[in-house]
Amino acid sequence: MKINFLLPFAGNKPIGGFKIVYEYANRLSLKGHEINLIHPSFTFKENAFNNFKYLLRYYQRKFDKSYMPNWFKLDEKINTLWVRSLDDKHIPDADVLIATAWRTAKCSAGLSESKGRKYYFIQHYETWNGPKEEVNATWKMPFRKIVIAKWLYEIAESMNEKAYYVPNAFDFSEFGMDIKPENRNRFSLMMLYNELEFKGSKYGLEAFKIMKSEFPELKVCLFGVPMKPANLPEWISYYQTPERKLLRKLYNEASVFVSPSLSEGFPLPPAEAMTCGSALACTNIGGHKEYALDGETAVLFEPESSQSAVNAIKKLIDDNEFRIKTAYNGNDFIKQFTWNKAVNEFERVLSQEDKIS
């Protein structure tokens, strides 16, 4: 099959949703499919100033190739495109067209049938990134929908929309347990830092500061794409966009990984940490519950509550036996999410040629 993936913007920065798309692109390419990864300079027409700004950005990125995902190794047979907009004239003909965000779904609606059978790969309920009415409208479009999490499947059901559930997967050669949980410093914590409000980083940082007064030995490792946050205390280290080998090392040094997000589709870093043997403390939200079973594979806490986060983390570091058991349970549980299973199911769904009823 010839497959078009429509991304919402350039792929130059590491983003979990893009990583999943690129993984599927690679693995489908290795199975013999022809893949186009299409990145637009902009998706919607805006005011004249913004359109001019996007046009300048289009030519700048076209010249220096900064739209490319240099942080991710793509199969050499994949065709990576940088286009001005998601219009027919910029999109190659294909058998399958996959929108990967609500904005690209909206653009896909106007594309001709020659661009491929239309699919909507739903990785989040993107009301944090657009008006609810417009986001909901994309869920009602006559596309085949693939969702990555059960909570997203339930949203589709509530809208009387059919969806295929294909959960995310992990490369267990990339991340794995090198240091046993019982050999880790129980006061070593780790968290992904993100400036987006719904990622809840401020609640995690507040929780760490509360805990430091009770546990002077506490050490926290943060990592993320943004620059190092200002005024971090010396006991909190920060790694900006660490390479995968270093990230694996950091996960393996953490006894507890903390994920304080207010909303997630199917988040990758907490699961990667579980793969490396960290015990997980995370918010009680749909995305986490794909693999975070309270009291078994993780300890859940309420979103937007620093004290609730403190209580969850303390359950793990106060009871070494419980922390170790939770880490091993999580490590075992996450192993079911294999790429072989995911890509075969994804390919099966893409192969369907019957009309949508």
C-alpha cells in the first residue's frame, strides 16, 4: 500500500505522538509499504500577517531541512515531505491517508479520494489544543478511526462512532532494566518536565519541595525538551533532550518515576520508566490507566494535587518491599505492548477497503 501520514507541523522536536507515528512509518516501510510523512508549514489559513510568517518559515525550513526529525532514525525508503499546506496539490496520491491530529483531520476532509482512504489516528482528545466543538466535529467525520487508549475508545462510543483500539507499543531493545529495583537509591525520583499546563509539572515540583523537608536525602532528576527551568535547587538535576542511551541510564537510576499530568492520551515516558524498572506514581487519568493499575503496577494520585502526589510517592519510598514489588509488576505488565502486535493490527485496519456505513 501507498500510505500518507499527515502530521500537524514540523518534526524537528521530540514529541511522543510524533514518535509513535514515525515508529509505525518505519515498521510499515519494512513490511514493504510505501510511506509518505507529510509535514505542513501551516494547516489553517489565518490572518495575512500569520500567513506571511508561515510562508517565510516554509522557505526557511525547506532550505535548511529543519523540518526533519533528526532525533528519530527513519527508514531510508520513507519519503519525508515539507509542504506549504495540506491541499490536494501538495499531497501525493496514495491508497491510504492518515490524519494524526484534529487539525489534520479537518484538512483531510477536503482532500480528494485519490489521496487515499481516510483514517483518523487519534492519540488524544485534543480539547487542550483547539475548540471543543471543532475537535468533536473531527471525531464525527466519515473516517475510519484508530484510537490508542481505552478511554479514547469510550469517547468514540459516546459519540456513536466506530473506532479500532490499537494501543501504543514499546521497543524493549531501546529501554530495559539494567539495575534491579532493590539496588536503587529509594530517594531517587524522576519526572518529565513540560511547560504545557496540562502536563502538571508544577504539581510535581511542588510535591518534591514538600518532600525534601521530610527526606533530606531526596534527589530528583528532570528531563524534557524546554530549556532548564529557572531557580531549580541544586538537588534537582535537569537534562534537556537527552539521547536515548542516557535516558535509559537515568530511568535505571530512578527508584520512582512521577507523572503528574492532568490529561494524557497514552503517555510514553512513564511506561519507558516501567520498562527500565522504576516504580510508577502517576495521576488517576485515562491515559495512565492503560498500564497503571493502582496498588499493583503503580500508585495513583489525584490530578492538580501536590499533597496527593506526596502521599503516593511516600507509599513507595516508605515501604521498600512494596516499591520493589510494584516496580517488578509494572515491568512485567508493560511487556505485553509489543510493536509486532501493534503494527500487525494497524496494518490489518488499514487494509480494509469496505465503505464506511
